Amino acid sequence: MARYRSALIGTLVASMMLLAAPFAVYAQQQQITITLDKQSYTTGDTLKVSGKVPRIITGLDVIVQIMNEKNNQAALTQVTPASDGSFNAEFRLGGPFMSNSGTYKVVVTYGDIQSSAEFAFTAQAQPTAKEFSVKISGIEENITLRGTITVGDVQSATLDQDFNSIVLQLSNINTDSKLRITIPSTVIREEFRAQFTNVEFIAFSEEADEEIQANVTNHTADEATLEIDVPAGISSLEIVIAPENIAVVPEFGVIAALILAAGIGTFIVVSRRQMIRVFPQIA
């Protein structure tokens, strides 16, 4: 009898294990994959998270949270997964809920499935951005550029007709700075202003060894707002308006100067690094 009871119990246990096995495999297949672009971040960094959900539920978004060292929600966003289940999200790290260093985590939820990934976060005090307002000099139009800068000052602004650009003179850029500037459509000539939404902006400085990152955060028919990472030590920043056939407004007397130049046969050859004037030979 005891042998029969033991055999019966063994059979029941084996049956339960067989029944549970598919569910265990199914649960493992239902994980959300998460990948972070780095393992450690500091205040002001951009955290990029990518991943994939196991199945698509029509109309359901992926919820991506950042939990701080106290496991309190510090940031939240919702993204729609692609048809293959992949998703991407970005966070600019900082703010009152990210004031302490420690181990943070990204939590991704999709329906009843949830996964997480940890990262190290170092909190740093960020300089307060101060406002600036400069009038573009040397042109007939009354155009003022406004924005904010975290380190240093914006002293003046001019237009460079040859490079089709705005030139900002800076001072006291002792450390890396962040510049936020709003450019009105009136910086380009009136006949081109209907194309302002097609304009692209490129930031550079001859004093910088590396490419200067410029992101357009807002772009309408009337104005564009740029966020530019300004490297330490530079005193001049140039914002090129592209394509070049969408020209900036002319300087004072530029039309008269062009007519005079054509009359005497003077040609101006311009390069990014230097300007060479070539005069016609006198017979």
C-alpha cells in the first residue's frame, strides 16, 4: 500500500512538472529586452534606451520609467513600439528627483510584462542659465537674437555674407557651456522666408578641434530654437544657414559694393580659413 501511495505521488508530481514546463518556457519568452547606451551617467547627460517587447498589443504603448536611488519615479515617457516590437526612448538626466548620486534603474512596462536595467548616476550641480539679448549689427533690419547661456556671455552678433551665417562673439567661456538661441526668420532675405522651415543650421568655430553639436528643438515658419554645446575656450561661434541659396539679409551698402566690384573687375575668392582677393592684371 505504501509503495502504491509513493508511486501515485511520484506520478502526480511528474504530471505537475510536465504541465508547468510550457508555462515556464512561455514566461521566459515574454521578457522585454532592454539596452542602455552607457552604464554610467552624470547630470545633464542624455540616456538612450532601446529594447524589444515580445508581442505587439494594438493601441498599447511602452511605458519607460527612471527610478532614482530611493526607488521613486524620477522620469517617465510613453513610446509606441514598432511593428517588430522594438522601441527607443531618450531622457535628459537631471532635475529635483535626480539630485543624489547612486544606483538608478530604467523600468520598462508593457501590459503585464515588466523588465528593468540598472545604471550608475552621478549628480552634479548645474550652472543656472542666464538670458541674453543681442542686436545683429551691420544690417538695415532691426533683428535681435535672444536666448540663454550657462557659462560666459554673448557679446555681439553679425552676419557673414560669404558663409551665409550668423557670427556670435563670446566671452568668459571658461568651461563647456550650453547655448540656447532663437533665430527669427527675418535673418534671411524676404524672398526666401517662405522656405524658412526648410532651413538647416550648422554650428562651428575655427577655435574648436571637434564638431560642435547643435540641436533644433523648435522650428516654425517664424523662428527656430537651437541648443548648442559650446566648448570651453572659444570666443567666436558661427551658425551657418543652409542651403546657401537661402541667403541672409544684406549688410549696409552691400548692393552698392557689389556693383562697384563688378565695375572694376574684382573677384573675391572665399575659403573657410582665409579670404584671398584676386585683382585683374593691368595691361
